[in-house]
Amino acid sequence: MKYPNILILTFLFSGCNKDCNIPGGYVFELQATLTPAKDTFNIGDTINIVSEFEELVYDRTTRKYYNLRDFKFYPYSDIIKIDGSDAVAKFSGAFDLSIDTIYDLTMSKYSDGGDALLGQYNYNNGRYVLKYKMIPKAKGLFLFKLTSLLYPANQSQDFEDRCRKSKNGLDAFVNLNNGSDNNVDFLLNSPDQLWQNYWQKREDHFHKFGGYCFYVK
């Protein structure tokens, strides 16, 4: 009579064991748009950046949805003028930003003279929202990125059904404009070999990081 009880307990504990393996770790897909989705803007135009999605988030590794309640994704935006050899990422001097005070976003300055927009999503009623506007004020060819610093910023966050092996890290893929090419071939118009190399590995170096190329004329 003891064996059935032991089998039941073994089943229960094995079912609760989250010490499983997710090769490559979790890669949560975050939805975002850049509109209007044009290849050329004029100085003074308004470019809208919106990232909005439900707390039930798709993982590209396991191909499952996970309920990520009040999660920290560490959104990060930068922009680089790629029609020369200076690869410093900076909004200042080339773009004005319009950000509603309800959003937790701040501009961080770096020692190389660059800058980037960092913060967190607004989380309310099971929904994540991030919005701001960019207004170009200088001409050129630009690469914009809206990505996430979930890796390496915070690997310890927990969520329902997470496998807890240390190798099961947390990362994100920003799906900008629902899988559009986002003018990725404009990378080939840069004289800097760096961006041509990015084009060669565009899924990992451009599309994963919510990349979008455009001209300002």
C-alpha cells in the first residue's frame, strides 16, 4: 500500500520541479511600432514610437506564452548617424524628443559624447505601454533602435513556470512594425564596414534590437 503513495509524491514533486533546461534562455517578444513607416523624413516631421503589449508575453525559445506581471524590461532607445565614420549613438543635436511625463524615461549621457533613452514601461491593468515622439532637426542617414536591457540588467526576476537553471537567462526581441524589413538594406548605404557587417547578421544585430533605418532630407 505504500508504493502508490510514493509514486504519487514522486509525480507531484517532478511536476513542481522547475530545475529544467531552456537552451539559449528565454527570449521574450515585445511588440512596437515606428510610424509613419517611411524611408525618408523631412526636418520637423514627427516620428511616433509606441511599444504596447499585454502581460501574456510570447517566448521565442519555448514558443509559449508566459504571464509576466509587473515585469521590468529595461527599454533602451538610441539613434546613430551612419552616413559617416562616427558611430556614436546620440539623439542630441539631431533630434528633439517629446515625452509625456507619465512615462519613466530619462536621457543618459556617456563619456564618448553619446546619449540614450532609458527607463521602464508603464504597467497598468495587465498592459505595458511606452510612447514618445522624435522630431528630426538634422539631415542624414540614421539607424534607430528600440531594444531591451533585460539581458544583462536583471536575470533574477521570477515568473510563473520559470525554469530556474542559471543557464536559462532572460532576454528580449523587439518586434518592430510586425516583422517589416524596416529599411534594413539602408545599412549597405553606409561607408562604414561596421553597418555592412550588421546587414550580414541582420536578424541578430538589427531586427532583434528593433532596428529601423531612414533618411532625413
